[in-house]
Amino acid sequence: PKSCPPSKAAQFAMNWGSRHEFNGIASVMNSLLVLVEQVSWFMLMQHALATSIEMPANLAVHEQGLFFLSSSLPIVQGTVFSKADTPFAIAASPDARLVSCNGVHILVEVKCAFPFVERDDGSWMWCSSKKAVYGEGISVAHFMQCQVQMLATGVQYCLLVGWGVKETSVKYIPFHPQWCRQMLLVLSQQLVSGCGFSFHHAEQVERVQFEQVTKERGAAINKSCLIKSVKGPNITRWLRFWIGFQSGLDVIRILAVEMR
């Protein structure tokens, strides 16, 4: 079926996220010393034997593009993605990459909380307490997105940044190669079945079991580091929003909000 265009409210929320994505990255760099201490502890807890793992303090931000998963990687062998003539591809586009002078790479994925609530009468209410990433676990969608980004880029670590007007939440997401392998097998099986191809899988993973494992892995990421949100060069700025609603004619409202 043909997909419907996003509603004005959904478009407004998406525009908010794209416009404030850099604020999330700036918040990470502004509180780097705090993150180094807390995220390094998270890393040690999740890699109990790898005591040398830590988040370095001398990090630079690198802009990222679109990364395609290579068909020659060992992890994709035995799936439809390993075929040279496959019509399918897996790609990811991280928001940023933190790189240290000693070669440590950490991906950054930013989610921006949309600080408005639409009322029944079509007006909007300012709600600065809304969060993009909550304290207890992460969603299946966020977990999958971070894992695919690490898989496509070859980076072992990712920071899921939930930027909000009042504060920013940062979660450390480790790479799970076993989960990625299961994901590739399940996705490959679905693509092959849907297209009528004949393809042999070394392993068969039931979709229901895989979904449950994914939920459990996301729920297990329950440690957050709260940092101060950066909102422009002087920490305070005025934002303008052009909000349209249908009432005979489209009426444009301009709402100016001072973020403190």
C-alpha cells in the first residue's frame, strides 16, 4: 500500500529533531570529563574481563556519512547479504563519531525530545520535561539502530544521546555481534521467503524468539549519565516555530520560547 505523508505534527517533530541534533553532540563535548568518568565505568561493568577498556578524554568529533555493510564480512556469510549480485543492502548513517589520538572510535546517535504537546483544540503546549531517552532500558528501535550502525562502520562502541531542553541523557551501547548475526539470519530468511528465492541457511532463528531477545537486550541497558544540555553558543537562545493548523485556511502561529 502507498505510504501516507507525515502529519503536520509529525513533520514538526522531525524538523525539531534535525535542527537540534548538533546540540546533542555539543552537549557531549561540553561535558566530556563527566562522561569519561561515568561511561568508562559502564564499559568496565559490561566488559568485566577487559579492564583496559575506557573512554578517552581527548576526543575529536568527526562528521559521518552513509556506510554500507560489506558483503565480504564473515558475519554476513550464509545470508542473502553475502551474495555478490544481491539486490539487498544494509546501510547506516551515524550522527557523529568520536575519535581519540590513540585510535579509539565511539559512535554517537542523537535523539531529541520534542518539547511540545498537541492539545485537542489544535494548539500546542510547551513541555520542556519531555525526554528522548528514558532511564530504564532503551527501545527496540533504538537498540537495533545503534547495533546496525556499529555493524556497518566496524566500531565497537556507541553513545545513545537523548537531548532535551533541560538535560541530556547519555547511554553507553556495546556492540553485540551475536545479536547482529541473528538479525542478519532472520532478515535474510524473511527477504528470501518474500521474494520466492531458494536459499539455504546455516541457522534458523525463530522471529518471536529473536524479538524477545532484542527486547531483553534493550531493557538491560539501564544505566544513564545525565549532563547539562547545550542550547547554542551562549547556552540560551530564542527559538521560533511556525505551527500551522487547518481551520478553513492554514493559519501560521509564531511561538517564541526562551530556553533557560
